[in-house]
Amino acid sequence: MNIPQISTGEILRAAIREGTPTGLKAKACIERGELVPDEVVIDIVKERLQAPDCAGGYILDGFPRTVPQAEALGSFARIDAVLNFVLSDNAIIERLSGRRVCPKCGLTTHVSLLNGSDLCPACGEKLIQRKDDAPETVENRLRVYVEQTEPLIAYYRERDLVKDILCDDHTLEENHAEVHKALGMKD
Ligand code: AMP
């Protein structure tokens, strides 16, 4: 669609790498698998949405994650649809614990696709595992999800915006097609 994908997690990780004040505030929360304070992420998104590349629309990835974030978002943006990727805890744990990312080009992949290699298939750099993809942290992230993020599904269902995408046992291509269908787009 030629619109930016805005990932608050990615913006926070960049802030940590650069050692900015926001990065310093976020680091400990992220490493414990907890959420960064609402006011920090709300300010980030509010500012980012003012950039010229957002004029024609955008995808928010990982935001909002709490009801107060959703309320704030509603005061400065109009949301067309909310994609709810539905999958079991087992599938989430399998995907996160096998996730590998490239520190150089940003590619995200999974050990099951790498044939035993630990190099980035796009640029050849050595892949790494995100610290918050460690098993104990993943468990905590799931708890935090149930307590703080899951209530958003009811919040947005009331507003008739939720599109459920059933992801268990689905391939990337199938999920892609379902997202297109949910948004009324042609493949
Ligand atoms: P993600 O890359 O979306 O999995 O986010 C990684 C981590 O960044 C999360 O576990 C949180 O600690 C933090 N984070 C990302 N987005 C948010 C958000 N909207 N609200 C609070 N914390 C966030």
C-alpha cells in the first residue's frame, strides 16, 4: 500500500541502541517483558504520525497495547481497522523462541526457515535473538498481554473495528491473503 509500518517496539529498540533518554527509560521494562509507560509510547506515536510519510495512512504495529493508549490514539488519529492475530500460547512460544533478527538489515526470520545457518539470508550478517524472546521473558509478556492488552479487543469490538485473523497452522502466505481479505483489498 506504500504506507509506513510504525512499530513502537522497533522505535524503542533503536532508542536503546542510540542511548537516548527514551531508550534509557525503556530498556529495563523491555528486558523484563513489561510494557514501557503509556506516556512514553503515546508521545512517540503522536510525533511519528505528524511526519509527511503518514499523510496517506499507516500501519501501527504493537501500538496501542493498553486501553489508555487506545484512548489517546483516538484523540489524534482515525483508525480504520484493528487486526487481531489469533493464535495459541503454544504457537506464540514456538514462534518467539525461534525468532531471529538481523542487527544489520532488520530482517526477522525463524530458525525453522534457516536450515541450521545462523546468517541473515538477506545480507549475510550473523543473526541474533532478541533478549525479550528468552523463555522466561516470553512467559511474562504473555501474562502482561492478558492483563493489559487483551482488553483492547473488547474496546475495539464495541467500535466495530476488529478483524480476526486466525493464524494457528497457517503459512505466511495464508495470513497475508487473510489480511488482504479482511481489509477488502485485492491480492
Ligand atoms: P514488540 O517489538 O512490539 O514485541 O515490542 C517489544 C517491547 O517493547 C514490548 O514487550 C514492550 O516492552 C515495549 N513496547 C512496544 N510497544 C509498546 C507499547 N505500545 N506500549 C508499551 N510498551 C511497548
